[in-house]
Amino acid sequence: MKNCKKVGVIILIWLICCNHLLAATTHTLQQSYRKNKWRSSSARQTDSLILVKFYKNTAGDNWTDHTNWLSLSPLQTWYGITMNADGRVIGIELPDNNLHGAILCNSIDQLRALKKLNLDDNKGIKHWTILDNTLNQLIYLSLNNDSLDDFTIPDHALINLQELHLEDNYLPRFVVSNNKLNHLKILDLSSNPLSSLIIDAQALPHLIVLILMSTNIQSFSIPAHALNKLEYLDLSFSKSISHFTVSANTLQSLKKLDLSHCPVLSDLVISPKTLLNLQMLDISNLDSLKMLLLPAHTLNRLVNLFVRNTMLDTFIIGYNSLLHVKKVFGATEMIKQKLSAQVKQKIYYDQ
């Protein structure tokens, strides 16, 4: 009987402890929920205030479409705005919407959850100024066909950016220092009056696509071990480039290289044992290129070669180079003879 009473007392004490523990846990969870709810509500309010400032900075009243902006409607109904499940702004897409002014610090760069920003085709946008350590969730940034004359990358900003599109602006130079844009995969600087491109040796370690079409770059050379994940490089229609150099230990992953329609390109230097993964080379319509020297052990995986309207006087193929070329477009009789002596398999020629 006594043992039964002891067991009953123990069970009663255990139930009381469990009840107190449950109450304490519930209280903690309620406090955490209230705190998180307050933080989420505060973050949403901050985002809305930032959007209001952005609207005013870019002459929002004159936008082509500003549906629901500055209204009491939910933010996700504001034209061009995308939200996530937590009610944070993750996307702004306002292309061709008559924005004017500047992308200023303390405005859009304070949207902590922003992942996509597209402000293409807004000729009134002339300046880009953001603070250090901002826009670090941004993955996609497109400012094509605006009026930017400068694009400076602050320290510790845009650290997760994967795509940067700056086509058709007024950028005279572009500099990427070490430890900046480390996750960038696509960079488009085409159709800018770009005369200076500076890429440090350890910059852009994950870049796959680099488009420099229709720029004013006069020469192209990069430090050793730089851009070693780059697969596509386009310098076509660059009217000022006269020298293109592929040094040792550079462009090791490059698969496609387009140098076509560069009227003053006269010096194409390819170091031995380089461009080993290149599959397509376009050197069509190069009025000034008269000699092409391919050193030994280069272009061993090249499949397609474009030489339309490029009148080479000298074409020298080094030992163990161009072994697998299959299609050649626009080849002269001299080029055909040189290739026939070097390549064993049948080559398809097309004009």
C-alpha cells in the first residue's frame, strides 16, 4: 500500500513538472513567434518605405506604368514587384518604363532580400551608386540600354551576383578587382564605348560568358590563370581592337571565341599548348589580319573554323594542331591545302 502511494506521489510530481515545462516552452515559443512576426512586419514596412524612396528618386509619377505604387494595396500588386512567402521584395522588373534619375545609395540597395533587378531600356537612368556591403542577395542585374557612364563595384557588394547585363550604355572603362563579383557567371558589356577592361588575376573565377561585342577595346590580354572557367568570349564588331593575345595558362576552358568583323585586328597571338578546349573559332571579315600562326599542340578540339572574307597571306599550322577540325567556312584554296596536309579526316568546306 505504501509503495502504491509512493508511486502515485512520484507520478503526480512528474505531471506537475511536465506541466511547468510545457507552459515554459509554450511561453518561449509565443515570445519567439511574436518577435519573428514583429521582425517580419518591420522588414516589410522597411521594404515599402525603400520602394517609395526609389519611386521618388526615379520620377515615378512620369513612369509609363506605376499601377498601385504609393497606394495602400499590397506590395505584391505594385507594378513590377515580386515578393517571397515572407513578404519581402525579391524582384523589381521595370524595363522600358520611362524611369529617370539615379540608382542611389540608401534607396534600392537597402532591399536586403532583392534577388532580381531589371531596369532595361530606361534612357533616363544615368547614375549607379550603391554602398559597401549591399545588394548581397542579388543574383540577376540588368541595366541594358540605359545611359550609365560609370559602374563602380563597391567592396563587399553584389557578392552573390551571377548575371550582370550592361549592354548599350556609355561606359568608357570597366574594372574588376580581386575578391569582387566572385560568383559572376555572365557579363555583357557589349555596345559600350569601352576602351579599358581591367581584370585582376584572381577576379571573376567563375565567369563562363564574357560579351564585349561592339566596344572600343584596343587590345585584349589577361593575366595568367585568369578567367580559367570562361567558355564563351565574344569580341566581334570591335572596331578598335588591333591585338589579341592568348598567353600560357589562360582561357583554359574556352569553347567558343568570336573575333569576327574587327577591321583593324592585325595581330593574333596564340601561345603553345593553349585553347586546348576550343571548339569554335570565328575570324571572319578581318581586313587587317594577314598572318595566322598556330603553334604546336593548339586548338586540338576545334570543330568549326570560320574564315570568311579574311584574306590570309600566311597560314602556318604547328605540329599536332587542328587535328580534329571538321567544318571550315569561307576557306581560300591556300587554307584548304594547309589543312589537307595536317588533318587526316575529311573536312567539310562551306562558303
